[in-house]
Amino acid sequence: MSGSLESFVGQSVMIISCDGRCFSGTLKGFDQLINLILVDTHERIYSTTAGMEQINLGLKIIRGDNVAVIGLIDEAVEQEIDYQKIRGEQLNPVVH
């Protein structure tokens, strides 16, 4: 997996953690355990009653054993989405 992550460095990514949290930011680096270093990081919190809340976290290190999904963000699509209109349940933690 780490070989395919090399192409993600320097790009905007979305990460869903095993505890159900959703982070977006710019991937600056990673190691052999898939520990991730993100800058300009935001946590996105979804609700069924209000729009998405976005919390600025700045520099964030996410442990590799807590990464469930990582993917690139399409900036053009991202700009078109009105997150204040999106409603949804928060994700449940991954159960092993």
C-alpha cells in the first residue's frame, strides 16, 4: 500500500479513521506503518439536524492502524458541494 501512497504526497486527501472520524488535508508524508502526516487538516462532523461542521486542526498525525480509508479529493467537485445542506449519520467505529 505504501507504494501507491507515494503518488498522494502533496495532494488533498480524505481519510476515514477506524473510529469513524473524517479528516481532510494535504498529505505531507507517511512511513512503512502508514502513519500519515497531514497539514491544513480539517475534521468534518456530520449531523442529521444541522449542516456539516468543519474543525480546523492544522498539522495532524494519524496512526496507520487507525486508517480505514484514504482517497484523493477532486478539488473541482469539492468546490461545488454545499456542505451546509448535507445531513447524515456519523459513521460507526470499525469492529474487528
